[in-house]
Amino acid sequence: MDDLAAGLIAEIGDTARVITQPQIVERLSRDFYWYSPVLKPLLDGKCADVVVQPLNAKEVCDVLRYCYAHEVPVTVRGAGTGNYGQAVPLHRGVVLDLQRMDRIESIGEDGVAICEPGVRLGALENAAREQGWELRCYPSTIAKASLGGFLAGGSGGIGSIAHGGVRDFNTVRAIEVVTMESQPRVVLHEGQAVHDILHAWGTNGVITKIGFALTPAVAWAQCAVAFESLEEAFDFSEKIAIDATWTKRLLTVFEWPIPLFFSPVKEVTRQGKALIFALIAEDQRAAFEERALAAGGEMTLSAPYMGLRSMPLLSDYTWNHTTLWAMKANPAYTYLQCGFDAVRVREQLAMLKNKFGSEFLHHMEWWKNGQGAIVPLAIPVVRFTTEERLNEMIDFCREIGVFVANPHVNNVEGGGRYREDNAQLQAKYRYDPKGLMNPGKMATFTPRNAAEEQPA
């Protein structure tokens, strides 16, 4: 470890940014994999030898050149808010922590932000709104999550009901990556080529610059509506979701008792009732209230949204933050990631409830898919007893036509977001022939001799 640290210090010329203190190295070798009771025992104790914090693409090249020559594994870290162990080094080596590469270089008149990967999404949202723009989509971890980490390991979130996920509608305009070769290259990917790198967990290159499309800013309102049953809440949410006349950024449905877990905002919940959280255009708020009341709902919150400083901030209880609140209430809870059939969704919800009862609590999010259709996704809160029972839930979902992206596996392919055309795998062969980038996380990769001919 001493030799490794000394070699890396010589490369970047700064002792302070080559970290060997055990507690810091351990902390920066972790992410939120403990959301999964399957991944937790698998990844607990995994730790790098050294953490390096580069300041620019040149330093990234220098570090990768050194590690390639000495066959040292490199695991790239954004902000560490991922839930699948993306940033956990399986084979020690170096954690390349990009948090210091956090500049917003520009926000153009065309609404495209040019950023370094370590920029926090909350900072980008605030800067964008100052210029009349906002993020198209962002995770519930916006305050901490980095843009590079979101593209490497995330999918979508708040805003996806209008703009889809990070892989949809040309939201990611360009990605610059550094390769893991004897002489690392800086390679720019534009257009469809960005899909070679998106959601690859840092297995096939280090993201050093991003062109990220924004959308015109909207004055939003936060609303919460309680309904007597999940069926009523879902019916109302569907009408709002699929009606293009509503301008919306978030539409989330919770089955009771999930709202019981939201202790900091208990005033907007109602005992025994299903709940909807929404971000609706402020100029449509009165109409939304009227529509909700006519549908039998009770408005428990209706107020202008003041940005990320809003109190309460309803997005802090949606998407995968819902799972976090459930786990705080009962550590036995975990989650799945599901996609329902827009036609059969009610039948599918009923079948899951009939089979699993209170083991499987419904939490729905609306999303615009890549074809422009508004579809119901879900991050159900499930009670964990055994891995076998969890797999039974997954198998039954798939049996009844519910797509599952399994968050309890530690490789790109197993999570369900892997591209069927093998674009990410082919990029790994081009850019990381020795397999030193986050080794073990791309299961279909077989290391090859650097001299071998690589796939085109």
C-alpha cells in the first residue's frame, strides 16, 4: 500500500489527495448497498487500499496510466448514493473519487449544461434555475448525488413523468471518458454513442465531462392528497398522469401503511389512507385541488414549491427515499424495482396483493418511457425474510408480466438496465482490455490480452 500511495503521489504531485487513512478509505469504499439484505453481507468489509481525488482529466489519465502499468484495479466513485454496490471495490486497489471535479463550466442558451462529473445535482438545479432552466429529471438523493454518478448508475426520478430517464430523449448530449490503457485516451461520445457509457457503473471508462440537456424552469406547487383506498388513489393519479394538459414533475402513489413511515411529515398523512404526492404547475394548483376533491380525495397539503429549501420537501419521500423511510421504521423492509403493464396494472396489483399480502406494499411512480407513453413504475416496499422468498416475489412478478430490475445483484447485467446490443460490454473491450475498471461488476466481460484484437 505504501508503494502504491507513493507511486500515485508522484503522478499527481499532491500528498493530500492520495488518501490512506483507514477510516476515510473505508468510508469512501462504501455506498448505500445496505438497502439490500442480500448485498449487505456480500459487500460488507470490501475496501480499497488507496483513495485518489483528481482535479482534472489529465490527472485521471496519469492515475490510470500508472494503475494499468502495475495492474491495479480502479473503482470510480461519484457521491456514493447508489444502492447496488456500484462504488464498492471488490478487489481492493484504488478508489478514484471524483468529488473535486465539480465545476459547472457553462449553461448555454440552448439549455445544455457542460459539467464535470462531481457536480452535485442540487447545485446544478439551483444554478440552472437562476438562468431560467431546471433539471429534466433527478433522483430523490439530489442534495448529495453527483451528475456523473447519476449517469453511471442511476436511471431517472423526479421529472421522469415529463422527460423520461437519463437514457431517453437525448437528455445526455455528450460524455467524455478516459480509457484504461497503457496510454489513456480522452474519448468524446455524442449522440447515440453516449449509450456505450450510460449505466455502466464505471466499468468501461472514467467520465470526466458531461453535456446534459435541461428544460425551461416552471413555477411548481407541492400537493398531497389522501384517498380511502389504493384503488381510488391510483385511478386519480392515472387520470392526471396520462392527461397531457397537466404540467407535472412528480406523481407518486403510496399504499397504506407506507405513509405511516413518513414521521417528519405526519401532518400530511391520514390514518389508514392511501396517499399521493405531486409536483404540479403552480398555475394549475387550484384546478388540481378541485379535481382531487371531486374524485373523493382530501387535500392535506397544497402550497407553492420553493425549490430544494421547501419545508416539507415531498420529493424526500418519493422514489427510493420511500424505501429509506420504511427501513427506518422497520429494518426488515427492503425494495424491488418494477414496471407494470399499463393495460393490466390493476390486475397485476391485485394478484401481488393476493399472493403476498402485507409482505408486498405498493408504491407507484409515473414515468414517460422512450416511446413517449406514460407508464406506471413501482418501487414496492417488501418485507425481507429469506433470499428464497425474495426471489419468489421476483419470479412471480415476471410470471404475471411485471418487469423487475433486480436491485439485489452486484453486476450491471443483473440489474435489468443492461443494453441488449452489448454496447457497454463492447466499450469495455475497447477501453479496458485488462478488465481493471471496477472488476467483477460486468459479469459478461472476459479479460483479454491487450495485444489481442478487440471487437469493433
